[in-house]
Amino acid sequence: MTKKIEIRCIKCPLGCLAEIAIHDENDVLDVANTQCKDGKGYVIAEFKSPVRVLTATVLTKSGSSKLLPVKTNRPIHKTRLLDCMDFISKVRVGPPIRMGQVIVSNILNLGADLVSTDELKN
Amino acid sequence: MSILQEPLNKSLEADVAIIGGGIVGACIARELSQYKVETVLIEKYELNAGQSRGTLGLTYWGGLGEVGSSILKSVIAPGSPLYDPESIRLRLQEKGYYMWFQRLLELDIDYKFVKNLIIATNEEELKLLDNMHKLSFEIGPFYMDHRYIERDEILEIEPAVTKDVIRGLVDSGRLTFRAFPPEMTYALVENAQQNGVEIVEDAEVTGITHNGGAQVIHTRRGDIKANFVVNAAGRFADEIARMGGHCDWKIELFKCPLIVMDKSLPRINNFTMLPPIPGRPLVLSPTNEGNTFVVAGLYTKVYDRHDLSTDRESINYAINEAHRISPSITHQGIIRSFGGLRAVNNRNPEENIIEFAPDNPKFLNCAIRLPGMAQAPGVADYVLDRLGNHGLEMVKKSDFNPYRTKIPRFRELSDFYRRQLIEKDPRYGHVVCRCETITEGEICEAIRRGARSVDSVKMRCRAGMGRCQGGFCGPRVVSILARELGIPEEQIRQKEEGTFVVPYRSKELSLRSQ
Amino acid sequence: MISKDIDVAVIGSGPAGLAAAINAKEAGAENVTILERAEQPGGLLHQCVHNGYGLTYFNEDLTGPEYARRFIEKAMDLRVDIELESMVIDLSPDKELVCSSKYGLKKLQPRAIVLAMGCRERTRQQILIPGFNPSGIMTAGTAQRYVNCEGYIPGKEVVILGSGDVGMIMARRLTLEGVKVKAVVEILPYIGGLIRNEVQCLGDFNIPVYLSHTVTNIHGQQRIEGVSVSKVNKNFEPIEGTEFRIDCDLLLTSVGLIPENELSLKAGVKIDPVTGGPIVNENMESNVSGIFAGGNVVHVNDLVDNVSLESQISGTRAAEYALGKTLPSVRRINLKAGENIRYVVPQTIDVGKDVTIYMRVREPREKVRLGIGSIYSENLRVVKPSEMLKAKITLEQLREIKGEVSEIEVSCVKRG
């Protein structure tokens, strides 16, 4: 069955609203309304696997800095962001923490580590 | 219930309990503190929450300053005479005005004399000007402190005024001074506290039991026993009056918009206005800090005692009229706007009600009409007199200390005194409010003197009054309050109860509703 | 007692200040001091935990704190002095500055100064929403500080007024922290920030967006209980009869940033009324000799990478000034904002070296030609006010300007 899905391209300020025709939920038949090659490539990738880097904060056991900023070192599927946030809400970290230190390895088995994006001294 | 509403000490008893922490209650408290009279001041929210807040702080007696009073009069009591020589209120106002000077100095309150300037920019306004001048001769000495002023001189004393000005009326500037109303209240209360008066905030009065002997005031935080009760509850005066005894009058409320303009606009030096027409008056007022206040005397009746809101039409009206007086005033320059309430009693809107309840000889109602600032010390004096006549024993304290000093103002000091201040307390070197240059030392001192919310910190030391309206200093003030009061940040209030700034901790909210 | 042994003093340790200080050192200035009023360096980067920084500068996708740390470490390596919790409270045209901290007052007279104070947010009052003044109203940036640094959440149901980047970023951030974002309300007919944010902050979470709408009233006396939202006409006036209510306990405003130039005014620096920042030349120097400026204090940027690039120049030139090595001006050309251009920075240039010009358009257009006098032309697919334009002009191109010309116009016209 053919279906049409709209995906907005973010490659340049034009923000073309691309129309992707798909067959059987997964096969891309055609992409319309993009104005450049980059855009076409982006929307197909976004359709097949819409991924995002998750950035957030983690509660610390430190007195002076209550939060540690963190991110996933690889993008994860956008539908799993809230699940990850749920997991993160239960994590507590103590100083010292180095920049880039792994806080949670392979978070929720999604293939990405949650790493620190700042140092946490005492 | 937040930690700040801890229950009262069970044995709180006083000779006199004052209900209402506005300028009148504060004045009475300070006057009583000179005597060996156990006094407690009870306030529903935080000090200065009601009418004493939404006001310019112009304190005046006679002269062109009465114009403000007459504007309200024309709305709520049209047709009544401009000057009633029998008026008790006017006597209290005159007395109060002159009583202020001793207090301004003793209590270290910042004040500045201001001239009243009425300008005319067209034929119609010139006629109104002439009428006002003629009227003053009819009324007599009360009004005669002014003269005509021509264009050149107007532009000299008020350079920000419109170049269309033709001529005006100006007074000597000795009959009006400007002070910051919250500062007046806090100064009075702090001195009262220094001299033994107990202050109880966050204590809404829910009922009063009186059966012959001492009265018991029931508040949300507990009971207070008192021999005498003075009702200075402002906009709630009739509600409190009914709790204390029979009451045949009601409070009626009027609201007008006040707008604070950015300091960077050309300064207004005088209390400047066009000739006021009933229903369409507007004044520009200077503040001591450099902002201009725009006040439109569009007294609209309100039925909700908490209605301090503004609306688009009145703000637009105010700014458009203000623009006619001073062309640099536009919507872009607004940094804050709010409503100011004015209460009158419906028995006689032109007068105060200062009388004991007919069925409770120890319960004194004190519902005054504007101008509140000017009358306050006179009213307090009168109240003490009545209390004394009704059996309150009043022996003067030998150790009464009349002096109180203001919170140091880093921004106003010379470098020499700044250095001294920082050496004594390094927190005075740490600037927190960058718009107004307010230091951590001042914020901590405000808290030490009684500030419990972000708003009361602002009112006491000015942090958050600048153009960013607390955007930058807000989080820092919240964390300083939490630290100084020893309570968690999520319990810090913006103003009164139920206004937590950051009610939730990180990770406390559930994600599952998404 | 005034300390005069500082070559370059930088006011602010955000991305602009850090870049300027680093470059001042690299250009040979010995004593370089940054005066920072907050408790940690990095300026607002500290609270920007999201990514998208450094895409062009480092060719990496970094979060705010990561981007800041790179510069902070470099500054430390180069022995830049960073004084924290130190606020400059006075600045004179003679470059005398007074700085206050808990250690006391310091009076300095550095040889050169770089203004890097950034900007502040426009408030609700400045855009005239009448109603009560309940608690639960703050700017998006203030909320960001609470959520990302202090560890508190200001509400659980939020309406965001303004679709600027800060507002959209906070829409996502709050959603991830469990807050229900009920709507983003935008007065213009288009989103105010980057497309990337529109998709990844609003689209991803199905947050309702109301374009050509604004908040017309605020309800709730003590704490906010809701807002009234109305559609607006072409003149941005509310259309009668379109008002509807959205319940919320938090209203965030993201309605514009204003460069913070109170200190600049004290020093007699001339401000451009359109940018809100100092009028600068190609050296990022203001009209006051030896006072330079960089970053958001000059004009509000969208990308921090541009802030760093622009401020590097201010640092280098400030150092050259301090060392007495400033090259004399050859020939001054003023840049004028022409058709569909809102502003140009720098406002005046010298025909002496290559220069990068930054511009913003007034209105969104497609298929346009960006022209700088007759010496530069570039075809662009689309331009938007929210996305800043850059044009690098070489010395050769500048030399093509005819001899008697002292002002050239920058314009952005539709292609034929």
C-alpha cells in the first residue's frame, strides 16, 4: 500500500516540506518537494531512522553543583528519548567527574553511552 | 502550609493589637512603641501588600498637590466642595504632613521635595489653568502657594516636557515631598520592632472573640489576646470591623493604573500634569531613583479586593496622555505596570472613620481616605489620643530609641565608603542585581530585617526593580533566601502564600503523562 | 589607586569574552584579564546543556558547556586572568573601570578594553501584556537557569510566548523534564528561530504552535492560572472575537534579546539604535579609542560560532592597540543598510584588509541577490530575519570601490 509522509528538511533555512511516498511501511518510492540533493538524502535518512542526540542533566551528590550536564555520544531513536529521561532521573553521580566520562554505558541498550559534558570537581 | 507560617507562640498577649501592616498600622505601631504598651502588629500577607504599595508616595498638604485628592473626589463624591474647613481629615493631613519631617530624619527615610507643575499646551488647557488659579483665590490660603510660570522657565525646570507648552502653574515645592512608600512603612516598623513591638505576618484574621474582658484575635497561625484592638486593615477594614463589633459602613474600592518607565528616558523632575479634567487626569511623577511614574487617575470601581490588575485600554490611555506631556514617553519605555487601590467608606467618602465600635469600647476602627501617606502620622497621633481616653495606660518609655538607619546603599556610596562596607562584610562587594547595582550584603540585610519572599526582598532593597525585572538576579535571590532562611528553594515564595517560584525539583515530575 | 598594568581587560567571560581574551594573548598582549560577574566562567553557555555548538568552529557538535570548556582551558593555558564574581560597575571614556567583588573595589585603567557583556531578555512588561502580576511568569532564559543549573522546575504546565530559539529549546527541555508544554504562541506568521529547532524541539514532541497569535491577558492573582490568546491582524493587533484561554501555571516569554550596553553608555560609546549595540569598525572598535566590543553586546547572534569568530578580531585588535601596533586607517567606507537589510555589522570599514560583514534581513524572501555596493554579489536561495548572513570581502574587492565613494549600500533584492 502506498502512503505519503511529510518530513521537514532542516539542512538549510528554506526548510522544504518534503513529501515521501512509501510502499508497505518501509520502501521509499519517491521524494518530492526538496530542492537539493542534500535535502533529499536527509529526509530519507530521517524517515528511515529519525535519531537525535539526547542532552540532559543528571542529579549529583555534590553540594556546590546540583546538576551535571550530559549527552548521548551517539544519536538514538527519537521515540526513546523519554524512556531515557526516565532512566536518567534515577541516576546520581558524585564528584570527581571528567569531561566526557561515561555516566551510563549503553543506555537502555540503544547503542549509545551517556557521557558527561562538563567536569565536576568537589 | 509552608515553614514560614509556623504557629504562633501560644502565649502571645498584648495591650494593643493593630490589624493591618500598611502605612497607618506602621505609624500607629511606631507611636505606641514610645510607651510601655505591649503592642503587636498583625498583617494578613507581608507588610505593605495593599494600598500602601500601589501608590506614588507623594506626601502633600495643600497647594497644587491637592489636585490629586480633588480628582478622586470628583469621581466618588461629585459636587462636594473642594475645601471643607470643617473637615477632620484635612486637619489630620496638615498635622501628619508636618509630623513627617521629624520622622523622615529619625528613621533615615530618603525624601525629596517636589514641585507641582501644571502645564497648558492649547487654548482649552489655558482656560482650565486660569480657572484653577481663580478658584484658589476663592478658597483661600489653603491653595495659594503657586504662581504662573512661563514657557522658558518651564523648559528650564522640566526639560523633558513637550515643546508645545505655552504656560503653567507651579508651586513652591515646600508642600509636597516624595518618598518610597514601602520604605516609609518598613522604616516605621523596624523602629517599632527595635523598641519592642512584635510583628506577625502571614496571619490572616479569621475572627475576633470579645465578651467583656480581653479580646481574642483568631488568626490562621493561632490566637492573640489583646486588651485593645485597632483596625487599620485598609481595603479589608469593613470585614475586620464586623468581626470586632457592629459596623454600618462598607469599603468601596477604586483602582488606577501605575506605570514605571525605564530610567534611561529623559528625567522628569516635578509632579507634572496637564490641567486635570474629571475622568481624564494624568500625572507624571519623578521617583528618587530616576524612574518616571505615569499615573492615570482613571479611578474605576473594583469589587475584588485583590484586583491589582491593569488593562490594555487604561495603559494605552495613560501612555498616550503622558506622551503629550513628555514626548519621550512611549510604550517601549515601560518596565512595569500595576494597579493601585484606593479605599473609601460608603458612609462618608470624603472623611475618615476613626471611631470605636458602638458595642465594643475597646475596638477602634481606623478606615482612612486618601491621602494616606500624609495623614498617617496625624492619624496615629489621633488614635493614641483616643486609646488613652478609653483607658489605655500610656507611660512613656525612658529608653525609647527613635533612630533607625536604612539598609546601606552600595550604589549611592563613594568608593571610600564602599571599600569600608566591603571590608566589614564582603557580601557588600558581590553585586547580584546588575540593573540596579544591589549587592548580596543588602539582600541579606533585607532578609535579616524581615523579608521572606522575592517580592519583599525587592521592596526592601530594590533587587529586581530594574529593567530586566529580576530575570538575572531572580535565581540568585531565591537561593540566597533559601540559604538565609534555612528552607529549601522550592518553598521560596514570589510574594504571598501559594506563589512558589520554583515549586518542583528536577526529576520530580512524572514523564508518563506524555 | 588605579592599577595600570593591564594590557587588555575583557568584560564578560562568555564565548565572546573568552575568544577575545585568547586572541589578545596570541597577538602578544602580556597581561590579559577577564572580569566576570557570575560564579563560573562561560557566560550563558553554562546553562545551555543542549548541542548544536561548534559545528563550524570545531567541526563538531558540542553542548554549551563543552564549547565553553574548550575556550576556558585554552584561556587558562595561555595564562589569561579570569576574575570571577567581579562586576564592573563603572567605566569612563578614559578607560578607567571600577570593579566590585567581595575582596573590595578595584580601579583599573587597562590600555585596551573589550566589551563582551552579552545581552538580556526582553520582559513581558516591555511587550505590554496587561493583567495581573502573579507569580509563574518569567523569561525563557531565567527558566533555563533554574532547570539546568539550580535544579528546579518553575511549573508543570507551560505556555511559551515567542518562538525564538531560547523558547523552543526550553519547550523541548521542559518536555524532557516532565512538564506539559501546552502551546508556543508567536505573533509573527513564521517561527522566530532556526528550522532545526522547530523540528527537533516542537515537531518531535507535537507541541501546538499558534502563529500570528499573541497573549492578550494573564489570569490568576497569586499564581498564574492561564492566559488568553488571540489571533492578530497584519498590524499585530488582536482580532476581536478570536480570544481563547489556555490554562497553565507557568508562562515563559522568549520575545527578544537586547544587548546590554549600560556600561558602554557610561563610557561614551555610541550605540546603533537598530542593533542596540556599539557602532564598530572592522577592528570591532567603538567610537571611543581603545574600547572594542564583540559578541551579542554588539548585535544579537544566532550561532555561538559566529560570536567566537567575530570576537577574535576584537581581541586581536585590542592587543594591537595596547601594544601600539594599530595600523593607521587607509580609507574609511560607511556601510548603509539598504533594501530588505535591517542592519550591517561592522557599520564602517577600512580599505586596509579583508573583512567579514554580518547582516540581517528585514523580511523573509526566497531567491534573492545579496549585494554589497558593486563589489560583492551572492545569490541566495532563501533569507530569513532569524538567520544571520555573512559575507567575506577581500582587500582586492574593497580596492574596487571608486575613489570618491565614502558610503556603500548593502541590499537584498529579489532576483529577476
